[in-house]
Amino acid sequence: MIRRYWLLGLLALVSACSQQSTKPAAVAFHNLNAKYNAIWQADRLKKSLQKKFWEEHKEDYKSMLPIIPAIDSTFGQQHATDIDLVIKKASLVIDRHQNSHFVDDAYTLIGWGRYIKKDYKNALETFKFVNSIDNDPRSQSTSLIHLYQIYIHQHDFTSAEKVGEFIQSLDLSQTQKNNYLLSRAYYHQSKKELIPTIALLEEIIPSLSSGEEKARLYFILGQLFESQGKNQLALESYAKVKKSKASYELQFHATLAVHQLNNAPEELEKMIREPKNEDHVPALYAALGEIYFKNKEFDKAKEYWTKGGKSGSDRGELYLQLGNLFAKQLKRFDDAAKYYDSAATYMSPNHAAYASTQKLKTTWSTYLQLSKAVSQEDSLLKLSNMSLAELTDMYQKTQKKQQRKADSILTKNIPVQNTVIFTRRPASPEQQSFYFNNDQARIQGQQEFSNKWGLRTLEDFWNRKNKNNNLTNRIVDLTQNSSNASSENIKASNDIPVLSDSLQIWLNTIPKSPAQLSQVKKREEDALFELGKFVRLELGEKEQASILLKKLLTNYPGTSHEAEALYLLYLSSDKDSPAQKNYRSQLFDRFPTAYFKQLILKIENGSLTETNELAAQKAYELAYGQFKANNYSEASRQCQQILQQFPGSNLEDKVVFLKALCYGGLKEFTSYQDNLKNFILAFPKSPLTTEAEALLKAYTKNKN
């Protein structure tokens, strides 16, 4: 009998464990196991991961801090094991405790795990599902707030607004209310709506207990006030950071912001000398540079930014600021190009300015190449006007200077502290007969070797004539021309007495004959034009472009680039200024059929009316009819008339292309080629551009 009761009790206990049962005992059993087993373990892992996130998160204090930091995908990758374990533990509740009251909590944890892994697509689906399976206000509100944050991260503000309106209708706990208000403030911050962002932060902050979170929000509030020019309110917010039990890192940057607002470089100098700020010295140098930059003391700004750029994690950003300083304020473009190159090298791929910095590097590298090409040809022309004695003197001075530099480098590279010093007795007269024991003979031999061979690296085949190109490159960059040294130049230098092989090699690269000088001048003419055009159109530097293009027209009157140079000078001049009117007049008088004249008319007249567009259409049809009838001269005349009468019409690309074809029909191939090139440059997005490129390629191939 007792055995029968025991079996019945066991059967009742087993039936109570079923996750399909809705009996109170079964539900209580599964609630207990779900909450204090899987959910408890998953929640503990979640809190640990949240703590790690803030420990590993690096703030960019130079930019506006986001109220809710974006999830970094690298964090999800580094902690994938723990995140997967959160999801796995939460999934146990769904698999084994379906009748418990914690299934919605399990799905919320799974959604959070996907959110922190930046798997937004699946996280969104999970949070949406939570709201469809249960009406528990607690889990529903939590999942909706996460849903709201994801939409903001994705900049899907329309969906975020709908979710936000729904959240406002719910009865939230104080913690959930704070989380929602913070998310709401982040929503307005992401939309750059600063006034509602400030209002929400001022509402939230007093309800928070002192700690890192509260201090961080005070810092953001200070940044917001500062961005609006409300410096006094910003100073008050930064002062409250210290009173909120902030970390030293946050306190340091709050103090830094205060001194910058107060324009107090002397306070920053004091901070540099404090041992506790040793790791923050680059940031202090950067802040000092910003203060002097705002005060228009550009040389001091350069000095401190250069010091800050020698170390620290912000090297890329500091080099970018230096590049901007040299480009925009100091107008030292070659230096700007070098700093932009360094900025692109050191800029973190995660930095907001990474893509734009890479683009700046490419643009300014092109500028540097064009600038070097101009300098190279100019140097060659200057050297060609010097006498042999002047060239020899220049060579020897440069060689001695380079020798001193090499000696100083060797001296610096000697690790004195590790050098073992050997002492020996002075060599006897008999021993001094050996060359290496005789100091005087050895020094004299070094000098004789240097005079004959120049600087030579200790390597195989050191005595070949073409080994010593270093000096040549330091006097003038002849890399593009050394391979083109012609037989004429060699003949011209046969009468020159050879002082040394290295000197003779260098002299052979300097143009002397009329043909060589003509080639150098043509290269300089083209390089000047390309540089001036690039500076105006790509860099937008009107003043520098004007200097270069004026030099082109002065040094090379009648240049083949004159029409376009006048057009670029027109663009670089102040509107309606005498200079602009002068360039316009010259272009219109000297080049009445040039396409650049039509571009100026288009700028001045704007778009055409509908009536004029119809008139242009009819005129184009007449011109095209003449072209089909092989009346190329008349077709070309009519095209020119259309361009002058209807500048900026919708058919402009067709008219210009037809005019180019007319030159081909007339067998005026130079004009044909030039007009095709101009068409490709002027209308890169025209459907006719592909055909124009094919015609130009075919003509060039047949010509060669």
C-alpha cells in the first residue's frame, strides 16, 4: 500500500514538471528553474559584458560625445564567446520552460545579445517578437527601448519616432523612464537638434546618483552649451563633472575644456609639468595648439601641434590639423601635402575623418607631383644659364655639406653607452709604415677618395660611375630626365674638362643645346598650366592659381593653353572686378570661337527659357541637316552661332560634339582632336562621351 502511494506521488511530481502543463505546481516549478537558473546566469553575464564595454570603450573627447555610444563591431567579435553564452542560456528557458513567466525575458536577453554583436537585423526581429507574445509591461518596455535605440543608430528616424510615441503610452518604472529619456535625448542629438537635447539632459541628470554616468552626461551638456556659444553655462557643467565622482580621465578632459574656454595657455603649461599628466602630454599640446590657432598665432599653433604629433594616439588628427593650417592659413602647399600624407598614414580607420583624409592625401599627392615637375624644369633652366665654374663650385659645396651631414648622422647613430673603448700604445715609426697605423696617411687617403668618387656606400660594385646619384638628386630632381639624356648633350659636354666622374655625370644631365632647352621650356609650360588648373579646380585656391597662370602667360606668351588659362583667371578673379572684366575681354577678343567663351556666357546668363530651348532645338536640327549633307563649314558656323546665341541649352553637348565632327569632315585634324578633348572634359556625364573617347582613341592610333 505504501509502495502504491509512493508511485502515485512520483507520477504527480513528474506530471508537474511538464512544460506544457498550466497547473500551478508546474508553472511554479518552471518559474523557479527559469528565473534562478538560466535567466540568472544570462543576466549575470550581461552585466559583466556591460561593464567590459565601458571599460574598453574609448571616448573621442575632441568630438561631441554621443549620449548612447554606438556599438563597435570589434567588441562583439572579441567577446563573441560570452555573448553567445548569454543567448544560449536564455534559449534554455524557451526550450525547457515554455510555460514559465520568463519566456519574454529570455527573448529580451537574446535580442540584447544580438544588439551588442551589432546584428541589428535579427535584434530588431527579436524585440518586435517580444511585444507580440506577451503584455508584460516590464519586458515590453525594455525591448521597445532597445528597438528605439537601434533605429536611432541606423538613422531610421521615422521608425524611431513611431516606437517613441508608443513607449510614451506605457507605464514606465523610474529606471525605464531614465533609459527612455536618455534615448530620446540621443534621438535629438543624432538629428543635431541641440535645444531639445539640452532640455532632456537637464531633466534626467538630477535623478541620477553620482558616478561616471552622471559625470559623463554633465560633460556632454558642457559640450552642447559650448557648441551654442554659451560659455558660462558650459563652464558650470564642466565644473559639475568633478563633483560627480568622475574618473580621472573624464576630470582631466573637463579641466582641459575649462582652460581652453578661458583661453588660459599658462594653465595648460602647468598641467604639462605635472607628473600625473605624463600620459596626456600630447593632448595638452593639441589643446595649446588650438588656443593659439583661435588667437591667430599660427606659428605657435604649428609648434605645439608638431610636438603633439610626435607621440600619442591622436597623431593622425594632429597631422590633419597641421595640413589644414599650412594649406589654408600659411599657404605653404608643399608642406601641407606632406602633412596630409602623414595624417592618412596615422589616422585610425574608425575615425570619422578617415575617408576624407585619404581623399585629401590623394589630391595633395597629385599637387606635390605637379609642383615638383615645375620646380624640376625651372631648376634645369637656371642651371643651364650657369657657367662651368659656377656649376663646379655649387657641386663641391653641396658635396661637402652632404659629407658633413653624413658624418653627423654616423656620429648620432653610435651608441656611446654601449661602445667598448680599446686603448693602445702609439705606433712606433716602424709600425707607422703600415697604412692603417698612420693616421695622417689614412685621413689624406679618405680626402682623396672623397674628392674623386664622392660619397660611396660600402657595397658591391661601388666604383661604377652611375652609383653616385645621391648628390644629383639633392641638387635637382632629375629622375624623369636622366634617362632621356641625349647624345647631343654628351657631345656638347665633350669639351668640358672632367674634374671627376660624379661631377661629369651630373653635368651631362644639364641641358645646353637649343633643342634640349626648347624641350625643357615646353615641359615647364605644360607643367605650369596643369599645376595652375589643378590648384584652381581641385584645391579651390584662387590666389595661388592666379599667380601660377599669370606666370605662365608672362613667361610663355602665345602658349597653346592661353584660352583656358584666361578662363581660369576669370574664375579666380573677384566677381565684376576690373581684373575679371579684363580676362573676359581678352578671351572674347583673342578666341571668339573657343568653348571657354561659351562657358562664361553660360555662367553669366544662367539657364534658358522654354522658348529659347525650342529655338535652340530648331537651330540644331538645321545644323545637323547641313552636316548630313556634307556641308561641314556651314554646319560648323551654325554650331558656333547656336553656342553664342543659346549658351547653356539642354542640347549644348550635342552642339559641341557636332562641331567637333565638322572639323573631322573638314580634315582639320588638330582642331578635331582639340575639340574632342574639350568635349570629354566639359561633358563627362554626357551619353556622347563614350563615342567621343572612342573617336579620339581611333584618331590617336591612326596618327601614330
